[in-house]
Amino acid sequence: MKNWTLVFLVLITACKCNNGKNKQTAEDTLLVIPDTLLVYDVNSEAKTMKKYTEMPDSAFTAIRVINGLNEKYPSVQLQFVKQSNDTVYVSVPNNQHLAEQMGSAGSAAWYADAVINLTSIPGVNYVNIDMQRGSHAAPGTFGENSYKEYRVDTLAR
């Protein structure tokens, strides 16, 4: 009889302890951060930028944003060089498509997309792009104010 009482008490205790753990709270939710992210969808014709997703600022890193740009522009592959202080250094080892085939409007759109997204990373104010000069693209350092005429589009999310 003592054995059954002990088993009964253990079962009741186990059930009561488990009841509070079945409730999921916001703190229990796991946020999965992909390796490929962009902060903004940039529209160079309308000079607007629309936030892609609601992620914490800490999710946006140079590598993740470069991966996002490389996915969006498969013919123009950026390579991460380093991040020093408030500047991200990147290179475009094969810039033939960007410099010669996208035209002025296409390369301008790429620059806007790249600079706006990379300078949206917390702590990044400048992007240094290293590449060979071409007809429509050139190396340089671009600041977060380079595209200050672009406005955030908050209407369509």
C-alpha cells in the first residue's frame, strides 16, 4: 500500500510541475535568423526604401547583408574584406557586368541598394567598394548620407 501511495504522489507532482511549462511565452519563442538578409527593398526610380522584415538590429551583419545583395544581384558578387570601426570594406572582383553591361541606371540602382543596405547595419556609416573602374561603375567610399534623398516607404508592408 505504501508503494502505491508513493507512486500516486510522484504522478501528481509530475503533472503539476509540467502544467506551467506547457504555456509558451514570447521569451520562449526562438528567432531563426537566416544567413541571407536585406534591410530594405530599394526602389531607385521612386527613391524609396521599404523595410523587408522586422528583425532585431543585431540580426543584420555585413556578411548576411552581402549574402542578400549577392542573391539579389547574382551577376555582381560582392566579397567581404573587413569591417573596421564604422566602415565595411568590400570588393567586386569581377565587375564586368556592373561596370559595362548594366548601364548607368542599372549600376546606379545597384550602388543605392548596396550602400543603403550596408549602412543600415548598426554601427556602419560608410562602405568602401574596391573594384576596377568601368564605364558605369567606379571604386569609392560611400557614406550613409549618399542616398539621403531616399525616403522610407511605410505604406505597403
